[in-house]
Amino acid sequence: FLAESLDVIQDTDWVISLGNAFTKQYALYTPDDEHSALLHRCLGILLQKVNDRAYVRGKIDWMYKQANITIPTNRLGLAKAIGLVAASHLDTVLDKLKNILDNVGQSIFQRFLSLFYESYRTEESDDVHAALALMYGYAARYAPSMVIEARIDALVGTNMLSKLLHVRHPTAKQAVITAIDLLGRAVINAAENGAPFPLKRRDQLLDYILTLMGRDESDDFADSSLELLRTQALALNACTTLVSVEPKLTIETRNRVMKATLGFFALPNDPIDVINPLIDNLITLLCAILLTSGEDGRSRAEQLLHLLRLIDQYVSSHMDYQRRRGCLAVYEMLVKFRMLCVSGYCALGCRGSCTHSKQIDRTLHGNFSNLPSAFVSPSREALSLGDRVIMYLPRCADTDSEVRKLSAQILDQLFSISLSLPKPLGSSVGGDIELCYGALSSLEDVIAILRSDSSIDPSEVFNRIVASVCILLTKDELVDTLHGCMPAICNRIKQSAEGAILAVIEFVTKRGAELSEANISRTAQSLLSAAGHVTEKQLRLEVLGAISSLSENTNEKVVFNEVLTAAARDIVTKDISRLRGGWSMQDAFHAFSQHIVLSVLFLEHLISVLNQTRVTKSDPGKGENSVLLSDTQLADDILQAAIFALTAFFRGGGKVGKRSVEQRYSSVLAALILQFGKCHGLANSGQHEPLRALLTAFQAFCECVGDLEMGKILARDSEQNEKEKWINLIGDLAGCISMKRPKEVENLCKIFTKSLNLQENFQREAAAAALSEFVCYSSGFSSTLEEMVEVLCRHVSDESPTVRCLCLRGLVKIPSVHIYQHTTQVLGVILALLDDLDESVQLTAVSCLLMILETSPKDAVEPILLNLSVRLRNLQISMNVKMRADAFAAFGALSNYGIGAHKDAFLEQIHATLPRLILHLHDDDLAVRHACRNTLKRFAPLMEIEGLLALFDSHRINSDHRSAYEDFVRDFTRQFVQHLSSRVDAFMASTIQALNAPWPIIQANAIYVSSSILSLSDDPNILALYHAQVFGMLVGKMSRSADAVVRARSSLAFSLLLKSTNLISWRAARLDQADSARKGS
């Protein structure tokens, strides 16, 4: 009213006189009276109309002297009055303010008091500085826009404001902050009036505000906390003003502001009348930062995401009020961002289209008309919707109703923005877009319901929101949502965590088919990580339910692999027996084993892991060694995890798991058996843990299927590490299974038949061990038996001697009803293996020959009779006692087939081995002696010497006494020399060779046998050939042999030869011949 009245009055003198009258009114009011502040403003309005600079300066001095600036109301009134004057007399006002600032605390009286009273100096200085700051601020606020730029630049550029930063009283700080806020508003006002300019040193002003906003450690003012909150609220408002002006915030300044202000979201609720405005100011600041940042659509989207991610900690806080604040901030920013995407930003705060935004855009940002749309509007990908959805969607299931409403509105805003953005070039609009708009409409319906009806079931609302979001997400966004689910599931608000799990289940159920293997793998990793972090039992079960759903609706093998990889990592890096809440991977194993669909699939996957072999390169380069080692170690770790998983499956699968194991009984058992070899090999090298884990799994399997007898066999011999022991154990297990579960034998035979083609030696050895036993029980399935025989015959040339032995053992165990048709084939295999380079294989071949000769038909043996004979003769001099015994016994068994067309040739073989039989008849080993006795008895009929039959049946041949043996030798040599004189030469040659045998007892036997033949022989040729030779060897043995038995037999042989009548006659005849020869000469 006063201003309008003065505009009407044109009489300057009258106005001046009115000013003088106003001056006199000051005496009528006390300093703390509100009318004093009103009087300041009235005088200020009046001075605007006066052109007399001296008069104006004088009245300003008067107002300042009359104003009690210690009173905030009076101080504010003075500041506004000075601001009003500045509208017409800016330079005069600024000169006055500078003069006041330069003289703060400079009077003699003030200096004197400050020496004694620090509080006086501080309070007086704060009041003056507060008043000055307000006066500067209102001067800028009311000054003409056309001239304000230079004044503000001078004020800020000369650091005059820095002198105001030393105030300590809260009200003084508030005054300085208000002043800076007014400076910023002056810049905005100038832009509104068509004179835009950037605020120089704006970042420095922001730093001033942040400094004033903090708490001083030396503050001792009453009610400082409350006043501090008010100061901070004003500071946030001032920051909003400053970030709204040009130039745009730098990233560094933005980060400083955010660091200083974002923590206000964590302030407690009380006092609510102060806290709520402060939070509102903070949200307004965030929106201002968003609106004024970025040069294009992409950078604005990045700014939005940066701010949203900073607020995430409050959106997911365990405190209700923090979640409410965080969600409200997010919602408000999205509203502003949506407005920005649709119509651009106006620095003056206009909504929708306005002339300011267009003008500012042209002035500050240039012309975007020639740029791609991505530079003007953000792309949908830039919004990272998948990352954002998994942050806000679980909040729709929050315990707080306000949070639920805000979260739903946030999702609505996000998808509304995404659908409003320009479509990429080449994209087609079709049914999917219509479906998305339908889902968005459904989401908005849910929001409307939430606003109108608070009694609606939250779970129903949440399900509808999830259904809409599931449709609105693109494939890539869906993938990002699933990948980022771990933090949401681990949220401390259980309802939100459960909501995240339900959302994941819905997503993979409805759209799991869209996920690639890599997506499935990463999603499984996120869920497994969540399961490991969640210790609450029920919530963990729900997470495992989500993992099961992922397996069921996508590629279950990928999920199973991730589970085993995670388990392997835990086994290596953690003490899984002491994890809080239990080992999550074991819970996962139980969940799979109890799942009606996944149980069998998981069991089959574990079997495949146990059965798989590593493919290694024969000659890796240097760079590949570490990679191969790492891959091998990882494979071993996963294998161990699979064994742990099997144990958990057997023990925790319940009825569903047991049914799955029964259905896959053969596969499971075969896989466990195939692991025996490797685990025993590791145990031999000092790594006992794999074998213990396997045995635990095997015992759990026996308990699961009720095979108690098999469990007893395992408990008895399972930890025997010698190869023969564990191979025998597998044979015992196979025998037990054949008796208890005969229906499973055929399936097991098929599995082990295929397993003989596996790469790893230990797998083939275990398969051969089992198969060699199962052959005995294969009479009921001839087609499978044929395949088994074929494979066994093929693998008698396996690189592993153990496999060769076991395959041969299996061949000779073919059921009797089938053995006849395979005898020729088996004998051919045995014949080949008699020449094997490995002694254990040769021994097995001899043993198996003994077995099969008992039932072999003549037509199968006769073609290879001589070949067998020759090879057996070679093995009869083996150092292996068992080999010698079996070779002699097998040679005797051949006598049954030496009576046909090959009789004469076989008889030659008999005579060739006869010396060796006689010598080993008194071998050190009982088994060898027994084999030689039986073989001689078998040969007697073929030699057709009547006396030998009685001799080989006499008690002396069966006696183990030395004297009995020597009596037998005397009788045998007498018969031999008498009836087989033509073979004495060959017999003597073989016997003399035995004088160098590695066994002393055989040397002794050879000495006695050769001496006996010479003593009984009357053939001059024999005596001439061997007399001197035998005597010479006897002398050598007597003098040099270390064995008493050899020396004793040599002495006995001398006695025998010296007493021999034939030798005496022969020597006499030789002497007569020598004399006649001398006389004739």
C-alpha cells in the first residue's frame, strides 16, 4: 500500500518530509517490538523513491544505528529495508555495507571488552555479521536485474563473504546461509527477467554453506541440536538454489554436496516439525541436482542412476522411516525426470512447455535438432531398469504401508518413462507394446486401489504388481533383475526378502525359457550366494525353492553345475561343519533330492559328474601347464562336491529321494564302484579324505536302499589300500548284489561293459573287477553276455595290466551253459597272454588256463596244444612260485588232449619237460611239488612204460622227505635208462643245465639226478660225453658253493659215481685203450 501511494505522489519534498517523520517514529518503539522491523521496511520503501543520494545515505546510517541487530526480527527487518533501498541505490547500499564490514569490532570500547570477555566479542561479531549477510542478500534480491551481475561478481569474487563464515551462533549461521540463498535467487530472478548470467564461484559458495551447516565441536549454545537442524534445513534450501543456477555442477562438487547431505536421511523422526521440512528440503535438493545435471539424455540418465544408487542404502534400510524417506526421494526424482524427458527442464521451475525452457536450451545447450535422439532423450537401456526393479519391487511387500505405496508408484514411474522414450531405429511396434501398456495400466489400477483402500490384502497386491512387472521387463532387463537379486533376498526386512524370492520364482516360471545358459549360470550364482548369506532356516528354504524353480524352468544341468561348483569352493575354503545356520549347499542338495521333478534329474547329474573323465593334452606347452593344473584341480574339487551331494541325497532325500535312488539303483551303484580305484590310489599317495568321503557316501547308499549285507562288506574291507584288496572288495560287492538283487545284474553289466571304454585306468580297473564277477550270473541274458565277452576279449590288450588280468578272469567265469561256444575264443586270449610282458598277467593266464581246461572240448584245445605246451615250459622256470606251480599243473592238464593226432608231438613236449618235472618234484615250495607229482602221474600213461605207472603211484613220490625223493630218483633213472636209453642224452643235457639254476635245492637235485644216470648208464657214448663234465662241476660245487645242501649232494654224488660198476669198467677199458695206443707208438 505504501509503495503504491508513493508512486502516486510526485512531490519529492513531501516524500522527504515523510521520511523524516518515519525517522522520528523510532523513538516510539522498543528495539524488540515487531513494529521496529516494520518501520525499517517502510523507510526502505520510501528511500526507493528518493533520488537524493546524500539523503539516502544519511537515512541508511540512521536505520543501522537505530536497529538492534541482536534481535533476529529487527535484524531481518533492517536487512529487508536495505534490500528495498538497493533496488534504486545499489551502489550506495554496497558502499555502506562494505564500510560496516571493514569496521566490525574496531571501536576502542569493543576492543577493550573483547580483551576480557571472549563471549562479548563473539556475540557482537556474530550479530553484525548476521545482519551484514542478510543485508547483502536482500540487496542482491531486490537490486535491478540488469546491473546485479557485476555487483554480485564483485561481492563473490573479492571473497567478501568469506569474512562472514566465522560466525558461531546458530541464528547467525542461518542468517549467512539465507544471504547466500538470496544471492542465488537474485541470479534466478535475473534469468527470469531476461538477463541470465552464470554465478561465478558458485562452487565456493556451496562450500561456504556446507561449512556453516556442520556442527562446531566448541558449540555451547542452548538447544544447539534443534538449532543445528534448523540451520541444516536452511542450508539444504540454499544448496538447492545454488545448484539451480549456471554453471552446471561438476562431478566433484556434486559428490561433495551428496556426501555432506545424504546422511540426513538417517536422522531420527523427532522433532517431527523440524525433521520433516529438512527431509523435504533434502529431496528438493536431490531433484534440483538431477534437473540441472547432464548435457544430454544419456548423461541425465547416468545422473539419475547415480543418485538412486546413493539412496539405495536408505530404501533397503531396516528402519521404517528411512525406507519411507528413501522411497519418497526416489519417487519425487522420477517424477521430475519424467517431466524432463517429456518437456525439458526450466530453471525457473515451470512445468510442461514454457518459453523459458526453450530460450535457456537454445542459449546454454545449443541446438540439438541435428543430433541423434539419444543425445536429447535417454535410451531405455540407460535407465538400467533391471537393476532398479530388483531394488524397489521387494519394497512392494514391505511391512510399512507407505513404503508399499511409494514403491508401486516408483515402478509405475520407471515403466512410464521407459515406454515414453523414443524407440530405437528399426524397432517394430506390435503386440508386445500393447501387452506392455496393458500391464502398465494394470499396475496403475493397483496403485489406485492402494490409495483408496488400505485394507486390501498386501500379498494379492504384490502378486499383481509382480505379474505386471514380469510383462513390462525386456529380456535384458529381466536378466539384470535376476542377477541382482542377492542383496534384495538378504534384506533384513523378512517380508521384503520373501517378496524378492517370490518375484524371482514368478520371473523364471513365466520367462525362464528366454534365459541363455550364461544368464542361468549367473542367476544361479546370485541365488546361491543369497542362500549362503541367509541364516534364517525358513527363508533359506524359500531361496532354495527359487533355485529349484530356476532348475525346473530352465536348463537344470547349468544350475546343478553351479551348485556343485559353489559346494566345491566351500569345501576347499571353509570349515563346512561350523557354518552358522548350517551349510547352505547341503540344504540345496536336500532340496533337490526331495523335489518331485528334480530328484531324479539331480541324481543323474551327480552320476554323470562321477563318471566323467578329464581330457588332458599329451604335450602341453609351458603356458598351458598352469591352466591344465587349475582345470584338473577344479574337476577334482567338483567331484568331491558331487560325492558330498550324493551322501546328502541318500540321507536327506526322504521318500522321494529313496524312490529316485531305487529307480537309478544300477547307475548309482556303478558310479560309486567306478570311483573306488581313484580314491584308493589317492589314499596310497597320502590323500585319505576322498576315500573316506566315498565310503561315507557308499554306506549312506546301502542304508538308503536297505542293502545291509553290502554295508557289512564295505565296513570290513573298504579301507584296504592294496590294489588286490579293493579289487577283491568290488568282486565281493558284485557277488552280494547278484545274490540280493539279481534283477539289477543285467543293467549293471551293460553299464560296466561301456565303462571299460573309459579313459581313466582306475575306472576301467573297477569296471573290469565288477564285470569279471557279474559274468558268473549272466546266464539269463545271452545277448548282454555276448556283448560282455566281446568287450572283455577286446580289453585283454588294455594298457593296464590289472584290466588285462580281470578281463581274463571274467572270460573263464562264463556260465557253463555258454562257455562251450566261447572256449576257442577264450583259449586264444590265454595263449596270447602267456607271452605278456607283465608277470601278473602271465600268472593270471596260467591260472585261467587251468580253470578252462577242466571243461574245454578237444577240438578247441588240440589246434593250440603244442603252442600252449611251449609257453608253459617257458613259465616253469619262473622265479614266481605260484607261476611255476600253475605252469606245471597246466602242463599236466594238457595230457588229456595229447592222445589224438598230436600224440607224438605232445610226447616230445613231455620228454622235453620231464627233467624239469623230476628236479622240481622236490622243490622248496609245496605247491610246486604237488603240481609236479600230479603232472607226472598224468604223463605216465602217455609214456607207455609199465614200470613208471607203479613208480609214479608209489608212496615215495608223495613223500616230502629227502631220502624218499632220492630213492625215487634211483628207481626212476633205472627205469629211464633201461626203457628210454635213446633219450638219456637229452635228459642229461637238460639236467646239467639245471646245475646253474637259481635255487640251491634244484642244483642239488640236478647233481643227484645226473650222477644217478651216469652211475646206471652203460652207454659208452653217454659216459664219454658227460663223465668229465659232471666230475668237473661236482668239484666246483663242492669247493665254491655257499649252500650246504649243494655241497652235501655233491659229496654224495662222488660216492655214488666212484662206487658205480659201469663207471669202473668204463674207466678200465679206457686205460687199456690208452696203454695199447702207447705200445703201438
